[in-house]
Amino acid sequence: MAILSIQSHVAFGHVGNAAAVFPLQRLGHEVWPVHTVMFSNHTGYGSWRGPVFDAGAVKEVLQGIEDRGVLSQCDAVLSGYVGDQSIGLVILDAVERARAANARVVYACDPVMGDVGRGIYVRDGIPGFMRDNAVPAADVIFPNQFEVELLTGLPVATLEQALAAGDALLALGPQVVVITSLARAEASRDEIEMLAVSADGAWLVATPRLNMAVTPNGAGDATAALFTAFYLETATVPDALARTADAVFAIFEATAAAATRELQIVVAQDAIASGRIRYTVSKVR
């Protein structure tokens, strides 16, 4: 399958396309990466070098792909961090063009806006763009717990609340909502969960919470890419969720063992591709 991935990129480390492209390729998919920035490293270090591409530059690359007449071969469009609304509009235009060429295209959107403890870290206007434009256009979305609350205005502290918020997001347009980094008040503090909600039901999976000095950047980017790939392969939400949970935890295991803040995606590549399922997915509705 071919996946058009429109995201930021770094030379050192693994966030954005640097976290998404290799896992997708390791799973056997063709990836067309379009970078919205080209940084030396992720911004979590506090300093970085490299250019931010404007909407015109991103659109030019996308137009070149369309000029090759290959959009009919595109199976999914994947997007993550959007630095500016103008680039967001270019991404949505690319989704429309891909769907016009292939009606089966899946748009998988990670509505990156912020996180627990950090708050909102995107420009003004991006949360509104995500809520009013990107999320309604998407087939699958991957908000973390903070982003779910931001998008819906609803609390997400219990399973019942998470399900209600997931339903509110489904009502905006997506077919599948995957809530990542879910930490419910009634759940074990030694685990971290993902909850997937669709019209067909809801499924929950938990993996161990590892002790890391610094939480690695890029985990959400890898999660969105992996779930998209497994969803395309299996066409079932619980199967995709189970495969994703195992693959992401394998990356975290390798990262913790290396005692580094950069995701060890290359080290964990065999586990990503193994198809192993270690963690039980429970149907909760």
C-alpha cells in the first residue's frame, strides 16, 4: 500500500516523518514523505536549526506528486503537527485530491495541539482549525487525553467520560477515534492505555508504564503511523489496536534499555514487524 505522509522531519532522532516513515516501510508499505519542516533535531532540546517550509513549498511538492499521475495508487494520507493554518489547508486540499483519484483513501489525522503538563504548544488558531476543519475531514484521528478534552470541552478522567468524549468526536465526522496516552483515575498508575471508539464499539488496551528520565518525543507520531498501517491491513479496529500497542511498547522497551530520549525505532524494527500481540484488547462497549 502507498501512504502519503505530510509531517515535520528531523535529521537526528525520530519525530514526525522521522518517526513514521521507517516503521511504515518496515511493514512493507510504500511511503511518500512530504516534509513541512527540516530541522536538525526536535524542539524538545530547546535549540535546533533548519528551515520551516511555507505552504507554497509544501503545495509545490504535492503538486509534483500529483503530476506523476500516482494519486490513484494512494491508500492513505497521514498528517501530524501543523505549524500554520495555511499548511493545514494545503494538507486538506491534498486529501481531497487523493480522494478524487481514489475514493477508498483513508485520511489519518493526528491533531497535535498539546499534552498534559505542557498545555497548548501550537499557534493560536490551530485548535480551532483542528476542531472545525481537520477532524471533520478525517477518517481516523489520534488525539491524546489532553487533546480530546480540548476538542470536546469534556473531561476525560474515567472510562465513561472517555467513551462520551469519543462519541462526541465521532459526531464531528471521523469513523474511528483512537485516544492515546489515556490515564484514567480508576486505572493502575503502572499502566498507560489506548482507547479506540467507532460506531461498531469501543476497545481498551493497557501496556506497562516504563520509568524513563525523559519521556521521548515522537511516540504519538509513531502510534498514528502504526495504527494507520495495521488498520489498512486488517480493516478491524481491535486488531489494529492490538498490533499498535505491542509495536509501540516494543519501541519504548528498546528506548528505555538504551537510556536515551530518542525513540529506538530502528533497534525495535523486528518487533514492529513481528505481528506479535502481548496485550489483551478488551471490548468495553
